[in-house]
Amino acid sequence: MSGNEAGRTCVVGAGPAGLAMMRALGRHGLEFDCFERHEDVGGIWDQANPGSPVYDSAHFISSRSLSGFHGYPMPEHLPDYPDHRQVLTYLRDFADAYGLRERVTTSTAVERAEPEPGGGWRATLAGGEVRGYDQLVCANGTTWDPSSPELEGDFAGQILHSGAYRSTATFAGKRALVVGAGNSGVDIACDAAQSAEAAWISMRRGYHVVPKHIFGTPAGVFAESGPELPMWAAQRILPALIRLQTGNQQRLGLPKPDHRLFETHPILNSQILHHLSHGDIGVKPDVRRLDGEHVEFADGTRERVDVVVLATGYRYSIPYLDQELIDWKGGRPQLYLHLFSPRREDLYGIGFTEGDGGAYALFDEMADLIANAIATSSADAGGRRERLERTRRGPPPDVSGGVRHVPSDRHASYLHLPAYRKAAAALRSDMGWLEPSWTSP
């Protein structure tokens, strides 16, 4: 063991959340080490990383102007929805601009993190080196551990998870089925619509399909450009505007949603409506069973299929921690404000949530809260440490924004960005923490 890194924080992962965390710690004058198991920073956006779920046609689903880190916006020359190569370049430029890349120990996984009896953590690195830290921040990402359903029956063709899908070559000359209608699933279904001999997408329920541009403006920018609406009003007005632009989506074969807009993560995609209207792809209900070269669906229909892509999501995993160190619900870690462990004051997580706004700005705001908490725990100024401990062990604030999300694992940790920011502001006020100042490099 190399000894205790007194006052230092161990950050696991140098993807977008880890980069935001490093910048926040540095801004607060806190010492840290960051470990990244891959060869460079950028997380899943680097297709060269084993386990990256990024496919050739992948683009950001939030627009350029809403997607950057605070103080470091995405360049204006980028398109409204940057592709994965442009996102990776942006992340690495951000890391270089703030001197973060040289602070990362790459090609080094944290194999094990164990709590010390007197506080702090014992981190075992790949290769066997052991280091001690006062604080641990888990920033290892959420879309790298595939979740695949058990499908009844036997299949003569190819089955792969969307995390292993890369290009339209998978579909050339084949009859393709994509199972799952999240944003990645719909993207991949559009690839199949263009390149497969025949293509279908299997959807368990109907979803709201939001075009990437509403009346020529990126959807997120359009939603934020007017006055702030109460949720009940937004759930009525926005679907009406979308219908005005796209027409009745059920006419194209999409099942009618069984929920209101925002009660699930919406599908942000314009191409799927194009391909449906041209007959390039068909819509099927849930898969009932596999039968040799065929797939049988819940409505009793059957199709001959050569390749099945399971776009069925990912498990949230923190493999270097004992699972009992964190409370889990619906496969999601239960953290106060999605950040603070109720069990240990020296354990934090960042990035283990989804929301309805730009992720990188949210990571910045979350990272600043963690950095404030670490500084408070270290200094113990004015009894604020005890107040913070009472808060993080207490009931968490409601950050749903009044939205009744459908009961699913994915939405167990979903947040409404304005509600989250309101709760974060209340914590700052109670703790006497300053609002962060986002400076350019």
C-alpha cells in the first residue's frame, strides 16, 4: 500500500461526469486522483473503448446549444446535433482547456474500493497497487453493462445487444428486428430501415415521438424559448404543436402512448417518421417467443428474421464496490440528490441519473455540490458537517417536477431539471455554499 493520500479524493472514471468532477474539485482547491480504465478521456464516446455502445450513426439527442459544460459551450460551427466524433473531440478539448487530461491516470482500472474502519477508502488498482483516500467519487458511467431479456424459444439467426452494434453492415441483405424503442433503438431501427432487406421495430408500449426540430428550431431550444409553463400546461401544449407538425403518428403504425408527454423519456427522432411514412420499416408489439428462423409477437403475428438487435438498455453497475454499501431500488443507486450516500459521508456518485435537460451542465452543477460537500466535511466549519450529514440521511427532495413517470427501472432515478435545480439551491442556501462561477479557461 502506497500510504494514505491525506485529504485526497479518488475519482473513478474520466468520461463526461468524471471530467466535470475533476474541474469542480480543482476549482475548490481540493486534491484528487482520477483513474480511467481506458487509454484516454471521453468515456463511451470513444468507439475504440471496449464496451462503448456508440454506433457509427450516433448523434447527441440534445442540441449543441444546450449540451455543453458551463463556461465552455460547444463550438457554434458544429451542427445542431453533433455526431459522436464531434462530441468526443469536444470532451477532449474541454479536458485540455482546463488541464484535466494530464491529471488522469489512464489504462488503470480501480479493481476494488473498500471502506476503511476509521473512515476513508482503500483503492486497489489494476496491477495490484493499493492507495488510500479520504473520499471516493464513483463516475464510471451507466451505459456500458448491457441488460438483455431472456427470450423464450430458440433462434437460428444472430442476436446481439445494441451495445455491440456498430454499423449498417450488420443488416445488409438481412431481415432485421430491433427490440426496444429508446432513442438508441429507434436510431438503429432507422439504420435497418435504410439497409436491411426488411425491418421491424418491436415496441412494448406507445411513445411520444418528438421531432428533432420543431418549426425549424431544435426541440429543446424551442421548449425553453417561451415562458416557463407549469407541467400540466406543457403536457397539453407541446403534444398539440407536435401533432400540428407531424400529424397523427398512429396513422403511421405507431401505437398510441399510454402516458402523457414527459412521463417517459421521449423519443427524439425525425427519421423514424420518415421511414414509417415510406414503408421502410414496420412496427410490432412485444416479442412473445423465438421459433427457429421466425419471431412470434404478442399479437400472434410472425415474421422471418435473420438478425435481432436488443436495444433493451443497460444495468447501472459499480463493480468495484460491494453492493451492500449502497441502497439500490429498481437497479438504481439511491443517493441524496443523486449524489450523496446516506450511509457514508465519504462516498459520492455522479452521473447515475437521467433528466430532461442537457447532461453536461447538470454534471457541472452536481460536481460543484459534491466538491462543496467534500470541502465542508474536511473543514467542519461552524457545525455544517453535522447539518450536511442530517440532510443526506433524511428524506430526499422530490425532483420529479410533479411528473408521474411510468413505473420502470429507467425512470426510478429520472429528474426534472428545474425541480432539481430548485432543490440544489435550497441545499446551497441551507449550507451557506456559494453559487458556482463558471469561468472560461
